Amino acid sequence: MLENLQMDDGSDIIYNNILCGSEAQDLADCVAITAYDTLVLCSLDGAQLYQNKKSDTWLSIWVIHNFSLDSQYQKRHVFPGTIIPGPYKPKIIDSYLYQGLHHLSALQCENNGAGLRMWDAVANAVIQSHILFSLATADMLGLTELDGCIGHHGAHGS
């Protein structure tokens, strides 16, 4: 994306992903993301499994951003994170998300922070890949669980 912007005025570039935005590009420059680094996203959502019942099931997934947009959200690139069964929504969602975030932190500290060692068959070499947490996403109900703010039922935000 950066090469296209430097060679052209950017008028014919299609911005079709959140990672095409200027904030993400500035962060990529600041952190010095390489082609070997892995960007992951965690998404949280609640689902009502039965039509006329009050039962909440909460799900979290992990998505790897390094794939092209046409394959990024296919089943083989989306990993289950948490399944929280109902009948009520969880009171402390952080206790369920802790395990996945702790695992992510352990991968980030791998090899004394130098990155996760992987074999690159194309380059025929061992590479170091930093695992970077790019986004935490949710719908409106899930977002209030992630950030602790008042939800859509709040009369006055504080």
C-alpha cells in the first residue's frame, strides 16, 4: 500500500480494509512491522440461540490479518477463542477472555521478545515473526463488555 501511495497520487487505490487507513499505516511505520510479522484480531459477540428464549451465548474469535481479503475470514483462518454458554450473559467477560490474551502475551514474549521462530519454506530459512494484536472488535452490546462503558440501555452516559 505504501509503495502505491509513493508512486501515485492515491486516487485509484481502493481502500477496502480497516488496515488501509492512515492510523494503521502510521502505526505500522512506528512499530516497524515487517513482512514476517503476524497481525491478529479478537472479536466478541453475543448470540441468542433460541428464537423465543432468553438465553445468551457469547463467542470470541481470533482472525489472522496476514491473508488476502478474499480468504481472511474463511474458516481455516478464523480460530475460536471463547464460548460462554448462557442462560445469562457473563458478569465479568475479562475472566473468559483472559486465557486467549495470556496466550497471545506468551507468544509475544517468545524467544525473549525477538519473535516466534518459524520456518519459511519459500525463503528456505528460519524467520522471526512478532505477533501483534491489531484490533479488538465487537458489536454494540459486546463493545460495552470490552470497554466497560454504559450500553444502549443507559439513559445518560457518564
